[in-house]
Amino acid sequence: MGGPFVWGLSDCCSAPCAAFAALHVIDPMERVRGTYDDRTGARRLIQRMGGLRIFAHRLAHDAGLRSGGGLGAIGLIPNGKGFSLAIGLGDLWAAKADAGFSFVTEVEAAWCV
């Protein structure tokens, strides 16, 4: 989650999924990782999947995750422009930001192993 925001490597979806994979050895983005490397590619992928809400639910389902939040969960959070993914830290959610991460408390949906 640290370091700069880089599309496809460390962005608002790939970074939290990589953190989730480091904790649980399950990468929710495994089947789409490496398929985009810029904003346009990410936007096209998300649109093809029906929007970020549906995309997140599909990723969780395909990874065999169940609904539930808490420490180490992956969550769908509102970000002011739409949605992002975040990693659960208990009552807080860490979301990818330009130079690292930011903390939020609101989560729309969450999944765990």
C-alpha cells in the first residue's frame, strides 16, 4: 500500500488486493491483474465488468470470499468520486492514496476468507 499510485500495480483496487493476498494468500484480482496499466485501461475493465460495485462483488465471489468485515478483510468504500477497494484494519479501512494510503471508516460491502 506504500509508495506512489501506479495504475495496475498499486492503484485503488490492485494495492488493497495485494495487501489482502499478503495476509491470506488469495488475490481477489488474480484473474485481471496485469490487464491494464493506465487510467483508460482500468476504466475500460471496470466498465466491461458492470462498474466498480459489480466488479468488486465478482472479484470477491470468484476468489471464494464470504461477506464480512474486520481486520484483514477487503472492502468496497465510497471515495467521493465513486468507489475504491480498501483493506480492513478493524474499525478503519486503509485505501490507496497518491503517496501511500488514507484511512476511512465507511464501507459499503466487505469480504473475508
